[in-house]
Amino acid sequence: MASSFSSSSSSTVTIFFFVAFLVASFPSCVDSRGGERSFGFAGLANHSYEASGRHLLVQEMNQSEEVQDVTHGYMTNHELEKAMKKITYRCANISRMYSIGNSLMGIPLWVLEISDKPGQEEPEPAFKFIGNVHGDEPVGRELLLFLANWLCDNYGKDPLASIIIKNVHLHLLPTMNPDGFSLKKRGNANNVDLNRDFPDQFFPQNNDEQPRQPETRAIMNWLRENHFTASASLHGGALVANYPWDGSKDLRKQYYACPDDKAFRYMANLYSHFHYNMSQSREFEEGITNGAAWYPIYGGMQDWNYIHGGCFELTLEISDVKWPRAEELPVLWNFNKASMLNLVASVFKSGVHGRIFSALSGQPLPAAVDIKGINYTVKAGQLFGDYHRMLAPGQNYEVTASMPGYFPKTAWFSIEDEAVNVDFILNPVDGESRKLKPLENNCKCGYGGMQKSEMMLILTRNHLQVSIAAFAILGFLLFLFRRRINFRIPNSRQLVTHKRALVP
């Protein structure tokens, strides 16, 4: 992959000493999202969008009668909890289980984390799957257990399973709405559609979090406590990969693109084309759709994730039938398996990744990362200064890392079929002649075969100037006494390795 890099900061002479390690290798439907198609906000009128031709209220009532006959074979909430615990017992080295809160009826919202270091923070991307957002769409909760068991069984055997577990922290929330599942209805115990319950960019007057349902608040707090790179929620009632925006400013049905429209289209296409038949849809071109172009909704989860969490979320409709018979679940798993695995893998096999350090202290910086031409900022992590930025391949990009108190740095690169790594070292605005510490890079991060670690010793321009003056005086004194002294000062050099760049 051809990449070129340069820095926008003032000229600074740097000396790098590095140790190179081995490169890591890798290799016509009923819709769920809309339901009643209401805005989901108190004080705002409900809209049924009759003109679309989908009379969902009637369909839901008919389906509720059928549900009584098809619940057999699905795990109850208690059985689901037991199945998750069984996985943590069987694969304790790569999994753990934790709760992000409780439903309105007090049922824990259990999450299963799968990683080679579960529960430990690492400079790696994190991905989350959320199932059963709507109580009458249970396929997602079952498929996430299929996924967890497959990863558990195939770690160390299947290359893709091993790559995901070693390079991603995967979090699985099989049911966001256990109450709705138990009650066999779309909403939660308060009959609230949880995919209309999030604060919305077009209705800021409804941003008060207190009236939100406990399940909604649990998701919001979860996102604030974890640095998720990407996400997907699993729904039923259609077969399509849906991406932001979900609503439009003037409330009309129209294509309403978010700043990262190209990246989202790439992610949606990836899921659709790995699926057994999603890309062959007659209703949706390539099996994907912009949410507002399909029909606008407000208070949706995926837009809130992108706006407030720096998390690129898709809404995946994975089954034409909302509540298929349980004997069909293995078939649905086989239809979605490759899509789910490759979507998770995309968070480290594509885009741009790296770490950001202070040239003064050598410590990681939670700096802002911006791409020229895309009005959206991703923040680096607090502990490791790592960032993971989804981008569409086949294009050239200009990335800038910035933080108050530091000079920004810029790099140029192109993305083809692999991810790119760009590390930044930011110089403080007031860093005069103080000696800088060597950067300690104990990161074991690799994205698509990139070099794993470098150790760098950095000197500021003023420090080097003082050193040169001292050497000159010493050389002159030695010349007076010995008359034959050749004193050599090494030139600085920049370390650039294949697929990984450092912007000093």
C-alpha cells in the first residue's frame, strides 16, 4: 500500500532509536425499525406513514396471535442467562459476563465480553452487538449466543476467530428488552419503543435523560464508560442493513447523509454482501439503505451512538419474519454468520488506527482526531491514547491530531484493502529546553500486519541547539590541546515502517 506522510508542525529535529519486532500477519417486508413509525417523544404527534403502504398496526396484531405458537424453542430470559454463564465457564480464558443495569421489571441486562484479555483495557478497538431491542424480535438474542459459542469453540482453530479475539474487545448484549420479550410485545414493560427513546439531534428540547426508560439509560451509560469503535443492533421484520441518518431535518422521507456516509455505506455493504441473500434484495439496492430514505424515525439508537459516543452503529434487519419458528434459527445463523464475523473484523482490518503521545512527557494523550473533509471528530482513549477511525477504502485521506496546549500534527495516507497505522507525537506549546523522556510503547496492537511496537527517544529543537553549542565549545577546547579532533553530530531521521507511520 502506497502511503505518504508529512507534518504540519514547525520544524523540529528528532532523533529516533527503534527496535523492530516481527510483523503480525493476518489474512415486500414488515419493517422492525419503524413499527408504528412514531417519533417516540412525549409531546410530539405520532405518525403512521400510511402512504408507504405498510399497515404495521394490523400486522403486529396478527403477529401477536401467531406468537403464541412459535415461542417454543426460544430461550427464556433465565435460560439465556444460564447459557451465557455456561460460555464463561467453558471459555473462561477469553470471556467474562457483566451487567450494565436492569430492565424496568428488574431483569439484569447481561453482556458477554469476548477477548484474549477480557475485562482488561487495551489499545484495541471495541465492538458491540445488541439484540432484542424490540421484544417481539427475538432472533438477534439467539444469534448472539450462536456467535459466542462459535468463537469459543474455534479460538485457536479458525484464523478469523483467533484474529477477532486477539485484536478486538467484542461485547454482546443478547437482549436489551427482556421485559418486552417476556410480554411478547414490541415495547418494554411501559410499552415504550426503546428505539424511539434516545435523545435526538433534531429535537433538542427532548434531551433530558431523566424521562428515559431504564433500558435506554443503561445503554447510554454503557457507551460513556466504554470506548466503542463500532456497533450493530439486530432487528427483524425486513432484510437490509440500515445506516445513519435515521431522520431528516425537515421530517421528510429523503436520503439524509451523515458526515461519514461513505464509511457507513462501506460497513453496510460489507454486511450485506457477506450475507446469504441480503444483497439480492429487490426492495433495497445492494441490500442497504439510508434510514431517512427508507422512512424517518426520531429517537433512534444508532444516531445517538454516532453523535454522542463516537461509535459507528448499523441497524441490521436480519430476518423477514420477526418471530420465526425456533427450528429456523440455525439456518438464520448460517445466513448471517459471515456477515457478523466480518463486520466485527472490519474495526481493525480497515480504517486508520494509532496512538498519540506527548513529546514532553512521553505519556499518551486523549487527543482529537479529524479527517479533512469529514465534519466528525473521534477522540483517542484516555489510558493509551489510542484511536480507531472507520473510513471507506480506496481513497486518500488527511488526518490531524490535536489537543489544547499542543501543536497539531497532520499526516497524509491512502487506504486500499488494509488498515493504516499512524502514530502522532505532539509537541507542547510551552515545551522549551526541558529534556524529554523516552516514549514507553508497550502496546501489542497490530492491524492487518502492522509493526507492533517502536521505542523512540525524542529531543526538542531547543534542547538539540544547546547540545550543539556545548559540543562546539568542547570541540574548540580539545582542538586547542590536541589539534586533531573530528567531532560528528548525528543527523535526525524519521522512522517510517510499512503500513505504519510516526508523525513526530
